[in-house]
Amino acid sequence: MTVLFVIFMLLAFLGIDYLVRKSHLRQQTKRARLEREAILNVAVRLEFNDEAKSLKRVEVPQPRARILAVDDEAVVLDSFRRILVLEGFNIDTVQSGPEALSLVQRNDYDFVFTDLKMPIMDGVEVVKAVKHLRPDVDMVVITGYGTIETAVETMQSGACEYVQKPFSADELAAFVNKLLIKRQARLQALRQPTVRIVSPSQAEATPSNEFCIPGGSFIAPGHTWVRIEPDGQVRVGIDDFANKAMGAVGSVLLPKPGTQVRVGDPLFSCKRGTESVTFAAPVSGLVQDLNATLQSEPARMTISPYKDGWVCRIEPSDLTAQLGAMRIGQPAVAWYGEEIDRLMAAKAAQADPAQPLPWTALQGFLAQELILK
């Protein structure tokens, strides 16, 4: 009986807690809507003649996105403000294309809605001009029944979608919310690191969110690259993953010519302050030439990882057997994707995810071939 009473009390507590939370959320939503209505009633009366003669602007706290709408019909713009402000968007409205372009050059918008049929400058011209000035802005065409075919044609000029008028409040709200979800998903995908195969020279000018693999070279598990030379020797250096994971290098300790190494033996080290990371030999053989320039200019290793930043050349003793442990081409690209996911997860787990991983935390990414001190 006591157990049943405890279970009943627990269920009752959970039910009450759920109802309280739901009621609190409804109150918050209602309060936010009332605040937006108050802002809407006041803000549209403000003047912004210094930016555009017909500009009316409404701004809300913590906006979900910023929208510019241009239409020569004031009633359409009134609908945009009334509907979208209550949905939590900042909204600017103007009545001509030239005014819209002036605002686009001064402000950051997520979306620009433009009518097709307007004097002075029509919607097609607005779409082309805005995409030229700000390719990152999503363009949406406002169209009537008789101009749907033209609206579809504007997609070729850069418009991402069109909305048909007349529209109800629910229809416009649902449409814009759908657009926002698609935009956020696209921007999130663009922020994800990409991997591509490049020539050694191309790797010198890649953005921080792009990882490069040298075409025609093998990538070893310890994130060194191996390129077979015409004379049968192999050239060795660090790959772009190690390059971006480590960041700046203070100095490089090179192997001695004539040193006999085996796969997994320490080959060369990078140092920065008190941190040191030692890369292992990707192949067995005799060390031949060194890139002595790295001793005086260690930055070459990170600036030009696949060209001027090479480390040494090795006369391999069993290259055919050892190449099987390496990756080249698309298999290397796929593996890089897995390594990048692990790196991003490790950085996200840090107290400050924006900071690079300490060198001592890279051992799991550089497998057994990378020895850390």
C-alpha cells in the first residue's frame, strides 16, 4: 500500500510539474506576442528618411531573422509588418527597388522579399542587383496569379522561392518559418569542414574550414603524407589535418641523414614552447635528404604542407608491403571525414570550444604512429 501511495504521489508531482511548465511557456509566448504588438504599434510611425524615404522599420528583441520587403502597394507591406513582427522577425519595408538596394548596402538582411510588378525597377532587376551586392541574402519574389511563370523564371536570376498574393497571416507565417529552417540548415552545412583533393600549390590558399589531401600522395595513419618520387625514394611531410590541428609551429627537429628507420620509429618533431609532438616514420628505410630550410623557417611546414614544407626523403626498404596501411584518393577523403568529426567533438567538449586542442590531446587522432611528449 505504501509503495502504491509513493508511486501515486510521484505521478501526481510529475503531472503538476508538466502543467506548471506548460502554463509558464504559454505565458511567456503570450507576453512576447504582446510586447511585439506594442512595438509594432509604435515603431511603424518612426521616420528613417536618411536611409530611404518610404522606409518603415520594426525591430523586436532577439529577432529570429531580419527581413526587407519591397512592394509599391502599401497594403501589402502593412501585411508583412503586421504578420512577421508577431512571428518574431525584424522587418524593414520600402516601396521601390532603388530604396531596397540602398538599404541592402547599409544593412545585413537574411531575406529580401520583392514584388515583381513595380515602377522604376521591377522585381527581376531587384533580384539580380541584390544577389550581385549580397550573394548571401535569400531572395523571395512576391507574385500575383498572372505572374507566376515570371516568378519561376526569377529563380534563374537568384531567387530561392516565391510567395503568391493574396496570402493569409497563417500562410505567410508558415512560409517564412519554412524558409528560415531551410536557410539555417544550409548555413550550418556551409560551416561544416570540407575535404577535397588538391595539388600541392592549391593547399597553400585554403580556408580554415577546408581540409586538403594532396592528389597522388598517400596518407599514413599518423597523418604524414608519402609521395613516391621518380627515382623510387619517398618524400614525407605532415598532412593538412595535423597542420590545422597543431596550428603554429615554433621549431622543427629533423632526422639525421643516413638514419635507418622502421615504420613507427620517431622520425621528426615539431615544437612550440614547452609542447612537443613527434611524428613517426610512415615507411621503413634510410633517411636521405632533409628540408634544412625548416630549421630556420619552420612556418613553411604549415604554410605549404605539401610543397615547400616537406620534411625529408627516405629510401624505402619495403614500400610495396607498407603502402597497404595508407590511404589515397577517395578512401583518404572518407577517412578524413571521420577524423574531422572526432576532432570537432573533442573541441566541443572543451571548456572553450573555440580554442584549439592542446597538443597532448592529439594522440587519439594520430594513432600509434604519433608519439607525444
